[in-house]
Amino acid sequence: MNNVLLHSDSKEEDKRGADVSLTLDANLQKEAYDLLSDFTGSAVVLNAKTGEILALASSPSFNANALEEDWEEINKQDGVFYSNAYQNPVAPGSVFKLVTSKAILEAGIDDEEVEDNGKLVINGQTIRNYGGTAHGTLSFEEGFVKSSNVYFMDRALKLGGPALKEAADSFLIGQDIKLDFATITSSFNLGDYEDNVIASTAFGQGETLITPLHMAMITQSIAGGGEMLKPYLIKSVVNGRGKTTQEGKSEVLTKTMEKNIAKRIREVMTEAGDSYGLKTVGDGYEIAAKTGTAERGDGYNNAWLVTFAPADDPQYVIVLNRLKTKEIGKSLAPIAESLYETLFEE
């Protein structure tokens, strides 16, 4: 060898970059952004059968091409530089009742009725239903559909902290989940299993924080009979030579529950969707759902809606949230309906 690099001493490398194809549905993604434009929040749409991410939208957003000229206005918006869909864990409110329901059903304590007078006093702390409503005598199905905090607090206290933590663990809550484009985080803390902490956690008002993408994974596992699929965003990567170097595929991340437990939760979610007045979509498909309204402590709520459709053979999962709002979870129903109509038209 000498100091002169000859043609024969090297291999010419193709300098072209790789082509990356995403699972996102461009029309659906745009519609989701448009529907979120008036508030802070997010929308996640998954293929319930494969785990493909069809939409992953967060608001507020910004045009990167106009970042410098619009900087002053952009910088005023809270949360504009991260995605509310997968980078901002928040209190789940009553959508966490999906997790508590799994624990109740597995423990076999769903056959006992609970008397709901609108509140429970635990260790001197009064914890109420949303709005203070008293629902009377409730079965498991009624407690779920009416979203009774008292019902779920009562059942969680009977379960005990370890059983509730085991249910959260089964959904990977409190663990880092590495995906093909990001690592999503969540938190779960029952402290020393004090009764008031267990009770608040049972309906999503404890120290639990979770992202909409993670809630979509939980919802998908219920829709899918107890198997949680790993969401993926990258469909394929093809290098400059035309060789496929990465290809997205469906992958089971973990088993969250037995099929019979998932079936029971799907049934009560279908009943809840009807009670919220969610319209049928596509060819008369019912939407199964659970709402959540997490009280922030500053006079505002974080509103949630988790759904799948068709209820009897889930093809898609849609999870929505709206942050720092006076609205409740049910207010997000028209957005879900619109996105489902687009999905079933394609």
C-alpha cells in the first residue's frame, strides 16, 4: 500500500439513503390532526389484528418548515415539542377500570353486588363518584357501564394491593416498552398498600400515569382475546441497492389475560358504548368503548375515550385524549365516530 488510493483498493459504496415506508394511513393521519386542531390532546389508531399504527397524531403541532419565522407563537404552546400520543404519560381516570376489571374477574369477585351511595370514606378521606352521583345497588356490568368509582373502590379493597399491582404488571404498566420508533414509559405506585391509595388507583386517580399509545395496547389486548401485540410504525426499510433491510411484522408482546376474561370485558365495553350513545359505523358496526375523566386538581380534566370496532370482531382500536379541559370523556365520541367512518370506507 502507498499514500495513493487506487480504484482497486476500495469498493464504491452507494451513497443513496434508504427508503422508509410507514404503516400510517395518510388520509387518516391528516383527518386525526384536523379533528384535534382545536385542543391539546392526541389520537392513536391501531390495526387490532396486527399492531400496525395507522394514525399517531398529537396537538398542538407545528410546521417545521416555518419554525424560525413562527418561533415566538409556537413557543407559547404548552407541549408543542413532544407527542401527547406517546411521550406524555398522564392520569388515565376511568379508562384504568379496564385493568381493575381484569383483576376483579380473575379473582371471581364479580358476582357480588355493591351498594353505591355516591362516596366512600377511607382513612378519614372522602372519595366520591364523578359528580357525586349515587348509583344504588350495582352488579359488575352496571358498575362498569355507569363507571361507578364506588364499585371499583369497593372491589379493589377486597382484592388488595398485590392483586391490583399484578393486574397492572400484566399490562406492562410501570415498565419501559421499546418499540421500533420510541420507548414508551408509564408509572404505577401503590406505596405501602394504604387503603385510600388502592381505592384511588382502582379508578385511575392514584399515582398511575400512562400514554394514549399504551392505553391503545391495553385496549387491543382485550379486543384480541388477551394477547397484547407490539405496535409498529415502520413497514419496511429498503437500502440504496434495493434490498429490504427491515420489515415490520405482527408480534405478540405478552399475554395479558385468558380469552374468557377478555370476552367479558369486551361485552361490558360494548354495552358501555351503547350507553354513551356512540353511533354505529360502516355497515352498522357497534363501537365498544370506555370513557375516562381524570380530575387534574386545577379545576380541569383530562378526558379519555378508548374504543374498538366492530365490537363483535374488532378490526381497529382508537384511543383519544384531551388535556386540560372542562369536557368529559364522552365529548370525544364524535371524533372516534368520524375516524371509524373513514376506516370502514377504505
